[in-house]
Amino acid sequence: FGMVTGVSTKIAASHSAGGTTTPGGQISRGFLRGARGLVLTCGVDWTTRLWAPAHSDAPLLTLPSHSYDYMSDVRWSPAHPSVFASAGSSGALHLWNLASSLDEPLTGSDGIVVEVDAVAPSPVPRGINKIRWSQDGRRIAVASSDRLHVLGVSEDVWRPKADDEAKMMGNLTGRGLLDEL
């Protein structure tokens, strides 16, 4: 694995008095089991990885960058349990919904180019440094070079369906990436 440039965890509920369960589920190896225990990383090895530390020390899923540029940041949506955003040095922002697909981002393989450097001899996208969701998940802030862009996302992205978390976990178990929920 390459150098990690971004890590994103989900917000977990508080621990119970016994220290073994939370309203969100069982604790194993210091992490929540199930969807709330999933962790995302990205790095200079061109990948975004999905981990379940309560289940395994190895990544469940590796999503390579289609442009083979390093990935600079990754963030779970605070509003939608199966949606996350990833950004890279290619200047593309990708939005993923793991309830819909474990293979392709919602934004397609090219992603959303946030800013183009028009001063270069030929227009090229500016790399993205950091991304952050608004608390309600309706907007995402994207830092590119010395600029900050705030993008609105569609309701399909920020508003979860009742079964999206179960679909995501079903996709992971159905592919054999998780043995159990």
C-alpha cells in the first residue's frame, strides 16, 4: 500500500456502560461491526480503499483512480449511509453510492472537474487538495490550489432511501467481501 493521504470514519454512537455495545451495534477489535464501522482511506498509490477493521486487517474493496493520479482526500457523507466523495490530483471529484454500485462512481469514471487552469498552454484541471461535506450533506466544499469551491449535490445524492444501508451491506456480503453483518 502507498502513503495514505486521507481517512474517513463514520460518526459512532456513544459506548454503553459495559463497553461492548452501542446503539449502533457490537464492538469488535475496537471498531463497530456493520455499516457504522466502515472506514475509507485514499493515497498516493492511486486508490481509495474501503476497510472494516472489526472484521479484517485487509481492505474489503480497492477502487483505483481511472486517471492514475494520486488520491488526495475521501469523506463519507454525513447524511447518506452509503455515499462518499473522493478527490484526486487529476482535479476530479467522484461521488460514490455503494448501495448502487461497488465498481463505478455516480459521477462516471471522469468525475466532476471542479476547476480548469486556463493559464496553462492547454487547459488542464487543477488538482483537488481537500473536500468536506456540509453537516446536512447537501453541499461539498472542494479546495483546489488557492481556491475554495462549494458545490451543491442533488437530492438523489444527499437524501438516503430507507434501505440504502442494507443494500450497501448486501452488496458487500453478496460479493464475499464480508462474511457476516
